[in-house]
Amino acid sequence: MIRKLISLAIFLSIIITISAQDKAKFVEPKSGYWNHIKEEIDKYEKEDKSRKTFQVDLEGIEIPSSVDQFNKYWHQPPISQGNTGTCWSFSTTSYFESEVYRLFKKEVKISELYTVYWEYVEKAREYVRTRGKSLFAEGSEANAVTRIWKQYGTVPGNVYTGLQEGQKFHNHSHLFREMNSYLKNVKENNFWNEEVVLETIKSILDYHLGVPPQKFTVEGKEYSPKSYLKDYLKLNLDDYYDILSYLQQPFWQQVEYEVPDNWWHNKDYWNIPLDDYMSLFKNAIRNGFSICIGGDVSEPGKVAEKDVFLIPDFDIPSEYINDYSRQFRFSNETTTDDHGVHVVGWMELNGSDWYLIKDSGASARDGNNKGYYFFSEDYIKLKIMDFMVHKDALGELIDKLK
């Protein structure tokens, strides 16, 4: 009898155990040993990257301190390009917004990302045409904007932002990685079907940036991208000249700007001596024209927290800046073409000009004048390689540039 009762108890215990169900609940994650590992790794890597930056000491140097000191031309407020290599589109788009105002007194905001979308498509097209020899990268030049607008037109900024819902800053890291990986695969497999490649690239762009509009309404009237450029903005893109100054090509001719970002090997740049280059630049900005510029912004004369770019004497004294010192730095690659910005004003200080720069880059937000820099005249002379300007600013040079 006792044996039967024991067996029954064991049986009931098994039944209860089988019937019971495990439960779960949400709990706050607790710090584990992984956090200790990560802290030590971060500490090591931080120490490994603690090299200091060499930059000019501004003590005792008189510099501009505020945007309000400058003679300014109308421009839209500075906006950020986020985590992208699209300064060329942001700066040139800003420039053309100012040009629309200068010519027609219209305050417009034009989409930067519409241009970027089609520039990527054209880069992919050339990549296929050259069987992978053409550069596919994020950078480009100011005259890429005029080239894309002539082919595809343009749209207002609120019609095509290139941002997803809730996204505050542009981030093209995933976008570019996907396109670049796909094109490498195309090359590895010798799959040069242009139609298929471009449709795939556009599908990636559509996912990340959105589908570009074909029709939209502005002030109650319907436009296409091309009619918006022609009938609303009314810009004649052939009126804009790209000016360059270096010794490796003949002066007073249209030449190729030999940098990677000129990936389509454009030869529309008018190459002129440095004295003429600076004279044209100074006269243009003093006579009502803003200017779109490109050059090197990675210099010891850059002090972002003071919004200043200048050329220190320890680099080269002002009186020694000429065609040769400029070319020397370009040839040894201490001058590079790494950023495009928009010159929107000027001032004179101690007999020399300073220029107000509207910049879409992140470091332009590190100082007190968010989105702006102050470039010295010598900085333009030594480190800014090219600029775009309207033909009416050319003055007497117009006859030489035909």
C-alpha cells in the first residue's frame, strides 16, 4: 500500500511538472563583462589616436570676429551637408540661389539632392562606358551642377529633400557603400549592361533618397524640372565661367582641371595667371557678385573655433605667394581640391581683404558664427584653386576668354 502511495506521489509530481509552463518578463539589461572589454578597447584606441593638430596661434593677430562686420550679399541661411561628400552641390546650389536673387530679386531654395541623385546616375553610366576605369566617388565639381541641370533640370528644395521622414541630417554612408559594392560586382563579373546597371543604381537611390519628381507646383503653376529651370529660375547656365590658375597648363586657354573630382575630365576651365585671377576675384566680390570656390581646407592656418582661415608666415610670407609657390603646393599635393564653398561677402582689414564664406561642412559649426568661415585674401591666393562667376563680372577679361 505504501509503495502504491509513493508511486502515486511521484506520478502526480511528474504531471504537475509537465503542466507547469515557463514564464518570461522584461528586465533592464545588466552590465556584464563585455562592457569591461569594450571600455578597455575604447580606452586603448582613444589613447592611440590622441595625436595633436598643428595649427596657427592667433594671439596678437587681428581677425574678423562676426558675420556682421562684412558687406554681405543675399543668400539662404547655411545648411548642413551631414555625413556626405556633396559639398560641391551644396555650395554651387547656394551660389545659384544667390544668382537668382541678384538677377531677378526672387528668394528661392533649390534642391541639392536632386542634383546629387542624377550625378550618381551619370557617374554610373560613365563607369559602365569605361569598363570600370572612371572614378565612382562622392565628390564632384561646381560645373557638375550646370551639367546636370542642363540635362535633367532642377527642383525646389521642399519638393525633393533627399531625407527620410524624421531624418535630420543626410547620411550617405550606406547609400554609397551599396552602390559602390554593386558596381564592383558588375566589374568583377564583366556585366556591362548599361540599362540594367542604371536601373539598379536608381533603385538604390530611390530607396535612400526618394524618387525624383517629374511634375510639381510652384505658386499655383505646374512645372517639370526643366521648365522650372527655364521659366521660373530663368538662369542661362552658359553665362557662368569656371576660372582656374595653375602652371601645369597653358594660360589663356580652356583646360582640364586635373583633379579626381573632375571625374568626367571637363576642359571648360579658363586658366589664367594668378595676378589676373586675384584681380578678377577681388573686383567681382566688391562689385555685387558672390562667388563659388573650390580648394584646400586642411591647413595649419585653419582655426575652426575662431571661424578663421589664413596663411601663417611659417607656411609662406605673404610677399612670396605667387604662381610658383601655388603650383609647388599643388604638385606636391599639399594643396588638394577637397572642399567647395560659397563666398557671400567681403570686408577690408588692415589693408587686406577678408571674405565671408558660407559652408555646409561640419567644422563650420564649431565657432561662434555657425555655418560661416572667414578666409583671408592670402588664403584665396595660395589655396583656392578655382572659382565660378557670372560673365558680367569678367570686365575687361571677357575678350581674352572667348
